[in-house]
Amino acid sequence: MGDDLGEEWWLEPEQQGAQSGESSENEEVSKESSARRRKQQDLSEKSTKKKSKGQSKKRPSSAEKKGQTSRCLLTPPEGEKENTKKTRKRKKKKISEILAKSAPKPGVPADLQRLLIQHYENKRTAIEMEELTLPDGCFLPANDLTHTLSSYLKEICPKWTKLCKNHQVKKSPLLLLVCSSAHRALELIKLLTAFKRNSKVLKLFAKHIKIKEQMKSLEKGVIHLGVGTPGRMKALIQQEGLTLDSLKYLIFDWNRRDQKLKRMMEIPEVKKETMELLETGMTAACRAGTLKLGLF
């Protein structure tokens, strides 16, 4: 047996050289391919690292900023939430809510005196203001909110039946009842059934009734009671359809409140017309002692 020299002895020398060359070439190709793979792996690792760094350093978009600011505004820390609860402003209560809960207060003569001064303070001279002031003796006892209309009128007019029998003057009723609206006037006329008895009542408001018709009814017969609004009463006095010759009582529907919880003198139009009505000669009659005022 021959010795093993690590070579294929049966091949010729040229074939051995070629075979060794091919093996060396294969080794080089494999080395190059492995080196390429390593480079590709290194490049891929670098790119992934760069992406992760870029994502960490990436600025938030405008939408994200808005979301962050809204989150900051909408969801403050717990300590700030407590502070906001403490500093919240209380809702102001409406006048109607306060009046609905509070006990009603009856009107007094000083209320009418104050309204007269406030209305004419900057419009009249000092001498004219003295003429518009009402003496305390002209006021009847005010309603203390325990009376009905009939019971109140019976108290302040105990001799009503006698006055009605002796009354024969046209265009001039004995009593005028002033209210805020035509609807309220109709309600008051219904409440007068226990008091008026045989006395004649006339509606003195503008709704569905012409002023000429009211003037004709005042001229035809004797009227004892007139119920209506201050605007229509003032217009009748100015047109001489209504006179104050026999007028003894002027009663205001003072304490009644409407759906908005307003009294008649708290409605600007009604207040203005009432002040003008008093100026038509009624304040002078009060100062002379021939006319009495009442607040129902």
C-alpha cells in the first residue's frame, strides 16, 4: 500500500492544479457573499436605529399639538379642579324667582308719593312739585291683602247705597277703579257683584270699545262705577266725555301681580299713563279734599 500524501495521486498534475484553483475560487465567492450579508445586516441595523431615533426626535404635528392643548385645557390636574369648583360664580336670581319665594307686601300711600316724585323730579319746578304732592289726609286705608274687592269697598265706602240714590249727575261717576288692562277690568267687574247691587258699571278701556261709544253712554244715563285703564280714562277727560264733578273715590288695583309677577305701577306704560291721569285735575281734587285715594 502506498502512503497517503493528501492528494489524489491518480490525477495528473494539471488536473490537480485546476481542481485546487476551483476550490480556492469557491472559497473566495463564499467569503464575499458572507461579507455582503454582514454588510447588509449592519446597514439594516443602522437604518432601524436611525428610524427609532427619528421617531423619538420627530416634532408633533399641529393636530397633535391641538389635541395636547385641548387635553391640558379640558383635563386640568385634580388640585385645579377643586379650585375651579370653589371659584364658580353663582347664577343671579331673577326678580320673578325672588318674588315667588318671598311673602307679598301690601302697597302703602308712601309708595305712590315716591313714584310721583321720581316721575316728575327732573320735569317740574319746585313750585310745580309742591302742587303735585298729595296730602296724607286724601288716602284711604290700604288693603292689607286680607280683603276681597267687595269687602274692601264696603269698608272704605260704608254709605255707598245712600250715595247712589242721591247721585244724578251725568258724565261723572262716583267711583273710578283703575287697573292695568282690559282683561283685568273684566275680572274686577265680576268681583264687584256683592258690592255694586243696583249701581250701574261702565267699562272704560280701549279694547273692542270705541271712545265715542263710551262718551255716548256717559251722556245718556247716570253711571255710578267706572272700571278701566288709565289711558282711556285720561283720553275721556281730555275730550270732556268724563268729568270729575261728582267723583268721590279713586281706587288703584295696586297689589295685584300679572303672569310676570309685575304690579300695575311696575309696567312702564301703565305707570306713565297713571301719572298723567293724576295730573288731569285729580291731584288738585285731592288737595281740595273732594277726592279720596285707595290702594287695593
